[in-house]
Amino acid sequence: MSTLTGLLRLYVWHMKLSVSRAMIYRFDFVTGLLVSVLVSGIGPFVQYLFFTQTRGYPGWTLSEILLFQGLLLLWFGIRDLLFGDIRGTVMNLVWKGDFDRLLLKPYPPIGVILCSGFNLGGIGSLLAGILVLSLAARRVELHLSPGTLLMLLIVTLCGLLLYMAISVLFSSILIMLVQMGRIGEMFDRIMDFANYPVNIFPLFLRTALIVGLPFAVWTYYPAQLLLNRADHRIWFAAASCLVLFWLSLKLWNRCLRNYTSAGG
Amino acid sequence: MSEYMIEIQGLRKTFKKLNKKAGFFSAFGALFSRTSELVHSVDGIDLRVRKGEIRGLIGPNGAGKSTTIKIMSGILHPTEGTVSIMGYTPWLHREKYIRNLGVLFGQKSQLWWDLPPIDTFELNREMYRIPTDRFKRRLDRFVELLQIERVIYQPVRTLSLGERMKCELVCALLHEPSLIFLDEPTIGLDIVSKETIRQFIKQTNKELQTTFIITTHDLADLENLCDNVTIINKGSIVFDDAMGKLSTFFRNRKIIEVKFAEPVGEALLDGYDVIEFGGLNARIEVNVEDKDIKHHVYDILGRLPVVDINITNIPIEEVIKHIYTS
């Protein structure tokens, strides 16, 4: 327990230092923020074109898709803000042979890695997400009971756990292989499945996205909860997130044992 | 409780090393089949270090020093052997053990590059849960000893190598560890910075009884700091004794340095092993096993116009070179 609270405090410290660093390069930060908001806006626009120029997504109205897009951007914002720097940090550490430094901290190294993920750049997607979500809220009647809010909180926490599990998996592979440019890309392409409502996919993919790799917790289920149409499989998805996180930690410990470090 | 802070027995670490041949086709062929060999980076090391000791750990490049330090730090798991440091097995009790350990890798930085060192110090305060008043007291002391009052508020990227190294030392010592590993702490520094750092290490060792393990290629570090020295070569310990023993390593060999009143011919020194000759001076190595030093000195004084004569042991540098290559 004390390790967990220690790590949370460490996360806050990393966050403060990361903000201080971003403020040193103010021009880069401001332009990055503007570009991020603009680029984030392209996603909903493309979806709008796609929806209006084709038969759209079965079972989804344009306003509901707008809600989905708002939640997707919001998720990207939260994800990048909290853990956006993880991949870059780990790649940098392993590539330069500096990973040893993490093993000299009085915390589990994977905890330190997850604590170093804060990236202020994620604020662009977060703002864009809030904007699109508030637009969607005017067009769709949202179901906002205390039960729904509680479920939203649970699903968001599970989503964060799932993303942490993927980051741990990525880090485990990286400390073994050192160089893995295209594998990172593969991770991204697989995660792209989360950018669409799960129920538009064939049954086996739908099952995989709810139980196997439950990306559905990131955007699909939050949208379904707000539209009051979430099904019982949400619990399978939540449980799956916990199992995947546990498995990723097991794999990490195994890889760490075989870590060979870099030359002296 | 054992009088030793570090006790290592039969330590071995074997790595699987891939063999790569030169050339494009060989590189392409490595996609399908690779050959590898087992390399014994550490090959049966036994080591004991007392509390409060400053121990030099030296050896040629690739001797196994860094691997030994990494196993002692808990970074690597050994293939074989036991390590007990302050009662901990580093790789098993890593998190608790690390709280009592400070590590400085001279060629790697733990400072945040864009921010002033004070921010990294504060992060370390949080990480090691150092009470604020103690942190402040220690920092003030270190800042005074290392003369870095202004430096700690400037971004790291604007600091000189010496200033950065002093700040790295502060990072390694802020939590007052009982044991500190310093890997080439004076690498690339000017004479003044080297001296400041050496004084700081001595002072800390004296005041807090901190044990230091120093790996270095700078003999002045050894001569100025270390009580004992361990030399590792090809994964094994080849010398493990007091620093003083290094200078008397070749007991039967001495160096005689002579200055002459007038230029002499080198032929007059025939029969001696002349290392250096300049007409007005000479440096001769003599073997004192068969004939004692008095015999050699009387012979030189009797035959040559000597104005000054000096007898010394074989320089430590030579001794170490001999040990490395033997």
C-alpha cells in the first residue's frame, strides 16, 4: 500500500516537473496545443463525412456518433495526458542504455515508468473532446443517473488499467528486443479498432473487442452508458482489463529477470 | 553481525553473445541463422569490504567491473554465487536495499536536462522520503562543500561537466546511503574539479562512515582516496589488497634516478636496464634479488659523476599495467 501511495506522489512530482519543462519551451507548447486541437477536430469531421456520404453505422444516429467522437477525443486526451510519454521515455532509456537508472530507484521499475507518462500535450485532445462532447450533449438526451456516473467511473478506471497493461507489454518487449519500431506501429493499428463502435464489427471481432482485448471500455461502453443501452457484457470487459493488467505485470517480471543491461 | 558490509562468494555471470560477421551478406544471413557463444563476464569473484572503507575496483575495459557493480546494485541477476550487502541480497531485496545505496555512473546522468538540479534534488527527496528539514540541512552542507550555490538553480543543459558531476554526486548522497558506488566519478574533469570531488568523498567518508566502492581509470583517484584496491581482469580478481601493497608489488625491482654533473656516454651504463637516458640524467631499473641496492648505488656513485640520486619503487602505473597484461 505504501508503495502505491509513494508511486502516486511520485506521479504528481513527475507531473509538476513535466509542466515546468513544458513552460520553459512556451512557444513549442502553445503551437503544439493549437495543432493538437486542430488535428483532433479532423477526426469528428471525417466521421461526419463518412456518416453522411455512406449508409453510416448501423444502430447509430449522427448525433450519437458525435457523442462517440467526443468521448473518443476525451479518451485520447486523458490517455495522452496521463501516459502519453511512456513509450518515448522507455524507448529512450532502453536505446541509450539508461534503463539501469530505473532499477536504482526504491520503487518497482514498472511503477516508475508508469509514473513518468504525464504529457501536457494531451490537453489539446482533451479540450477538443470536451468541446465535441458538449455539442453532442445538446443533440442527444444523456442518461446521467448516479448509477451511470458510477459505472462511467469504473469503466474509465478499467480503461486506464487496460492502457497501462498495453504500456507494460510494450515495455516488456522493448527491454528484451531493444529496437522495435514497427511493433509499436502494430500496437497502434490494433488499438485503432477502438475508434469505431464495437457493434458494427462481425461477431468474432465484437467478442474479441469486449473480452479478449476489451478496447470497448475506452469509448464504446461509456457512450452506451450515456445512451442507456449498455449490456451485461460490460462486466466481462471490466474483468478482462484486470486480468490483462495482472498478466502484463507477470510478463514484465519475467522479462526483467532476463534483462542483460548495456555495456559498462 | 559480520564485520564486513559486503560479502561476495563465487560470483559468476554468463551472457549469451551473438557472433556477427562483417559484410552485407553475413548480416542478411543472420536473419536466418545466428551463432552465439557464452561469455563469462564475471568468473568466480570473492570479495569482502568493511564498513567505512573506500575500495578501488579497477581493471581494463571489459574486465567485468561494471557487471560486478551491476550485480551488486541489484540491476543484474548473477548466474551463480552469493552476494550479501548490509544483510540484503541485492536482486531479491532490491527496493529496500536501494534505499541504503547511492550510485553514480560518471557517464550517465540522472538530472533532468531542461530543469535546474534543485528540481531533481526535490524529486529525490520525495522518492526517498527525506524529511524536509534534514533534506535542507544536507543540501546546504553539500552545496557548501562542493561550492555549487548558484549552479543548482541553473538549467542542467547550461552547466559544465564538472558542475554536472558535482550535482550528480549530491543526487547520489542526498538520502545519506551507507554504501555508494561511484563509477568513474572524475572522468573528463579538470584538476580543480577532480580535487574538489575527491575532498568531498573523503569528507563524507570521514563524517558519516560511508563506504565507497570506486571504479576508475584515474590512478590519482586510487592514490588519493582508496584504502584498498581490487583489480579484476577477465572476470576474476587478480589483486585484492591494501593500496600500499601495490607500490611494493615488485619487491625485487627498484628504480634509480640519477643526475650527472656533466654529460656521460650511455655505454657507461652497460649491464643496467636503462629505461630513460638524457646525457645529464638517467632512469635505471635494477634487480635487487641477486645483488642488493647498496651494491648498485655504490657502483654508480663510484664510476659516474653523480650529483643527485633517488631510489623509488616501480610506479603503481607500471604495476597495474603488468597485472592487467599478465
